[in-house]
Amino acid sequence: MSRVGKLPINIPQGVTITVSQDNTVTVKGPKGELSQKVSEVLTVKVEDKTVQLERHTEEKPHKAMHGLYRALINNMVVGVSEGYTIKQELVGVGYRASAEGQVLELGLGYSHSIFFELPAEVKVSAVTEKRSNPIITLQSCDKQLIGQVAAKIRSFRAPEPYKGKGIRFVGEQVRRKAGKSAKV
């Protein structure tokens, strides 16, 4: 039995889960609404305050799907009830960030500013305080989407190993390398 797949998903207060005929799970909560199509080899059962996934066979791909879809549904439940937040900091002299609506403007040492339009499901804010690095905060109920947006923002200037400059997640440790050594 899949260790992850056999765990029940607890439904918090204010969250409703419905399963349609074509095996699509829809989760509604205070932060939004998400839906996911579940494979036909699995059965989704919603009972009072828990959701349980069951598979019909013991084949290896079906075992893998059991754990995968349980994790996806759990991420949806957590997303619509609590939401997800990702914070990134810009490390580098003169690096700046500002957010206006759904457009994030980044100054990352290039000859031009980068304007990045975010999806409607993601909320963004940029804070710059004196004597500290600018911080970009992303909030959404969709874990996959917010992770993809954060990865795209990071790809504009990934942290480099010699000076540590670039866009990194708050608290991330960048492996540093030694520079050139002088000849003796």
C-alpha cells in the first residue's frame, strides 16, 4: 500500500469538496476554488470530514498515481484554506523591484528593466527598506502555479556562486566558490 496514498485528508472548516462523474475533484474554500482531474484507476471517497483515495489494482504505475493524486488533492485543500506564500530577495548593488497591479518591474543590472506580468491567481508585493535587499512576496492558493511563477522570476537572474548576486528565496544558502588565486 502507498504510504502517502493511504493517509486520509482532513477537510478544514469552510472547505467543501465535490467529485463529479468524470472523476474531477473540485475544492472550494475562503481563498479560492481549484479543480483536478483524477485518474480512472482511483476512486475518491468524501466522508464527513475526510477524503480517502482507493486504487483497484496493485500495479506499480497505479501505486505511484495513488500517492501523487493524494498529494495533489491535499495541496489543493491547504491552498484554499491557508494559501501559499513565497518570498524572494534581490541580492546585488542597485537591484530593485516594484509591483503595480499584476505587473512586476525588476531592475537587475541589465541595460533595461524587466516587466513581468503575473497570472490573475497570484498576488504580488515588493518591499524595499533602507539598508536591506528588496523582497518580493508572492501569494496564491495554487501551489504549482506559485512555484512556477517564482521559478520564472528567479530565472531572470539566478544567484551566481562567486559574489552571490541574483534572485534567491529568503533563507536560501548559496554555495560560494573561491575566485581566482594569484600566481606565486
